[in-house]
Amino acid sequence: MSWIDIGVNLADSRLDAEPVIQRAINVGIEKLVITGTSIQASYDALTLAKNHPKTLYTTAGVHPHHAKHFNHQTRTNLEKLANEKQVVAIGECGLDFNRNFSTPAQQLHAFEQQLQLASELGLPVFLHERDAFAEQVTLLKKYRSELVGGVAHCFTGDSEQMAQYLDLDLYIGITGWVCDTKRGQALRNAVSSLPLERLLIETDAPYLRPKGLPNNRKLDKGNNEPAYLPFIAAELSNLMGVEQQALQQTCYDNTHKLFNKIKIGIDSEH
């Protein structure tokens, strides 16, 4: 069986893409989904994906930090990107009121525009949220009936927040945050009641290097990598009380259900 990492910042300068991809393949990571966080980052991700058409896919979106730059041309560019076969979702989009690099009003506008676009194009949404949960859920409820689906990317919340996302029939993206017994305790408690059929797994590399991972700085320079996805899965397996093989197969199937373009691409290879 294989793994799919649904969230990798592979265009980040901290990652040397080619060896990172190879190390991932070596441990059974079949596909990687690169996260698009701005128009330029989304195009950079698309270029990488086109260079590795059997391994890489990408999202296309505007992160709330960059919402102040969102305009009519931005939406036009996103629509063009979304028509590429490697682009499987709209995002990373959502709300982040932690630092407010863009104002809340700018973030709400950019998020709503991307929810509308995803609805029109029949693509799922790849969601980001920090310190804006109530506002995020309110806007998602407004558009959920029009959306084909979505994932709460890099979910670090508690059981109550997870339940609200599940009520919206969203998937929950779990990262190495779940390996942190101090900062991640609320998440560790929450995943014990997470339905397996709603689980997706990701690294968010180069960020969120899992706690407890053996030191391998000569190879990875202290970064997180897609190759560490099985380490996260092992911790999840213990916390959820399921066999790792069952978790792996279900996450693989869940990814195909949400990101239909990946399934179409895989089917076309056979």
C-alpha cells in the first residue's frame, strides 16, 4: 500500500525538491499535494507538478496572510490555475486573525471569493484557520451546500471544533502536531473520536516537524519532510486505536474521494 501526503509546501526554499521527492518515494509516499498559498506560489507549485506528473499535484489559492492582494485579476488567475489537471483544490484559503497580516475584512472577502469559485468549479476547498474559528464556520455554513467538499488542513483544534467541522461533512487533516504531547494534547484527545472515514494525513513540510522524530539534520537540515508521514501515522494509529494498515488504506481512499482529480489521474495510469 502507498501513502498520499495531502499538504506539502514543496516550493518553499527550505526544501530541495528533487531529493525530498525521492526520499518520500523511497518510503512509499505515492503522491504529494503541494500547497498553493498565493498566485505566484500556486504557479510555482504547478510548475513542479508538471515536472513530476505521476507524483505531484497541487492546490491553488490565496492564504489569508495575502488576502490584501486579492482582486478581480487574482480570481481570474485562480480560475485559470484551477483548469489545470494537476490542480485538485482551491486553497489554502480561510481566516487567520492571529497576526492579521491582512485585515479581517480583507480576509473575509478573499475567503468568500474562493468559496464561491470552488463552488462554481466543483472543486473542494483546502482550508486554513487560526484564531478565527467562529467566523470561519459561519462562512462555511453559508456555502457548504454548494461545495463538493473540503478539508480542515493542519487541524490543531479541540474535540468541539472538530465536531463542528464534521457536522459540515468536512475532512480533518492531521499533521505532526499530533505527536506533541504538550502543545498538541487537545488534538491528541480529539482524534480518539475522529471517524476514520473523515481522516486525511499530511506533513505540512517543511513546517511542524513531528516531536520524537530521530535527529537527522545532516539529511533534512532540521526540516519536516513528506518521508516522515509514516511516523505521524504510527502515532495516529495508537491514539485512534486502529491498525496502521487500516489507517493507511482508509486515508488513501479518503484522499481519492475528496480530490477526484487525483483518482482520475491514477486511474488513467492503469
